[in-house]
Amino acid sequence: MAVKVDNSIARVLASLLRRLNAWPRRFAISVPYVWLTAFFLLPFFIVLKISLSTTEIAQPPYVPVFDPEAGFAGLKEFLAALSFRNYARLASDWIYVESYLKSLEIAAVSTALLLLIGFPIAYGMARAPRRLQGVLFMLVVLPFWTSFLIRIYAWINILQREGLLNQVLLALGIVDTPPGWLSTQTAVYIGLVYSYLPFMVLPIYATLEKMDETLLEAAADLGCPQWKAFWLVTLPVSSKGVIAGALLCFIPIVGEFVIPDLLGGSETQMIGQTLWTEFFNNKDWPAASAVAVVLLCLLVVPMVIYQHMQAREIERGR
């Protein structure tokens, strides 16, 4: 009898110990979910609710506003007052549609330019001697040590009509009269490529730096030319870094506000500027919230596609 009691006590103690040991793991797993709920889901639902409201000259500048003291009847009245008229307005007004299309166009072209410039830089870093890779890495991330806004204002001075760029072009005899760079789409592309280049270089460098060089040696032993080995070996190996870099650049560029506002003109009206105008100038919070919700949905699409591709690749590996 005593042996049975001792065994049951041992089982209870073992179960308690397992539960105590599981708490740190459960806590570590719960932290990101709590973070996402508090700083993503709740703000998103607040913005979604405002996007279904109507503009009103009041504080806050929209109706309806839910009153918890009104009880269930107040909740029914609150839900009945919500509508999708702001989303219908976005679809019917060409200003919003053009802003979305212009944002996607600029983001796609900028990402392609970043890939064309960033891949050779990352490839050169990965193939450089080990003692130089740290120095090259620091040169890539060095711009982050300076304020983003200061760097964009520096480009304003460089691109203005009497700026450094035109002085160099005139000194080299490339142009006779200084061209106007500011308030053009070219200036926006220059600012975007300069600002987001590290986000493209570093993921590609991380994948190329880990590549097994014996694969290239094996391809050379089998008589494969260097260009073909690059096409068949290096590019497939770097695909994950390329996709990661493209997403890291494309997603924030779509919602970019500072660069097109300071360097661009009326022909580079992106959705971030439209959102700013609706929110701060027009004081139309519901329309601005609807713009933000649609923008978020546009940005989530490439992330979902990437996650789906990753899941399929993992399934194939199994």
C-alpha cells in the first residue's frame, strides 16, 4: 500500500515539474502573439472601424462612436450605422486608383533597379577575401548611422539646379545647361534606390556567403562555363535572398511618403501622400482609414504568396 502511495506522489511531483518546466517555453511562445495582438490586430480593427464610419465635424471627427453605457440597443444602433461607402468612394474616384497604381509602379521599378544594382554588390562582397568582407559590410550599413531625413535633405542639395550633380555634369561637358532633377520621377527613383539598397544587398549577401563553393568547382570539373555555372548554380542558391530582399524593399516602398514628398512632384503622387492629405489636410479620417486598410491588404498579398511558396518548398523537402 505504501509503495502505491509513493508511486502516486512521484507521478504528481513529476507532472508538476513538467508543468513548471513548460512555463518558460509557453511564455516565450506567447510573447510574439501578445505583441501582434496589442500592436497590430487591435490598431487594425480600430482603423477598420473608422473606415466604416462617416465624416463629422466633431471630436473625434467621425460617427458613429460606440457608447458602452447604451447597452445592447446602443450596440445594434452602432453596427447599423457602419457602411462601406468609403470603400466605394475609393473605387469610383480615379485619384485614389491612380495613387495606388503609381505606388505599385514606382515600387516595382525601384525594386527591379535595386536588384540590378544590389546583386552585383552582394556577389562581390561574398566573393571578396574574408578579411575584407567585414569592411565591405560596414560600408553598406554605414548610411544607417545618419538620420534618414538628413540623408534625403542632402539629396535635395545634390539634385537642385545649382547642386553638386549638375556641377559635375557641367565640368565633364556632359550637359550644356543644368537639367532640373528635383520634383521629377527620376529624383524619386534615385532617393528610393539609395535609401533601400542595404535592404536588398544584405539578404542576398547572407545567402551567397553561405553557398558551398564546391558546387561551382564541381560544375567547372564537368566542363560547365562560368556564366552557365552562375546561371544554374549561383542564381538558384541565391533565390531565397533575392525574394527576401525584394519583399523588404517592395513592401515599404509602396507606402513611402517622405521621399516622394520631398524629391517628387505632382506626377509622383503615391498613396502615402494621398493618405497624409486625407488625414491631416482634409481631416477626413474615415477616407484615410479606408485608404490605409486597402494599402495594408495590398502589402499582405506578396507576403502571403511568399509564405505559400515557402510552405510548398518545405513540403517538397519532406
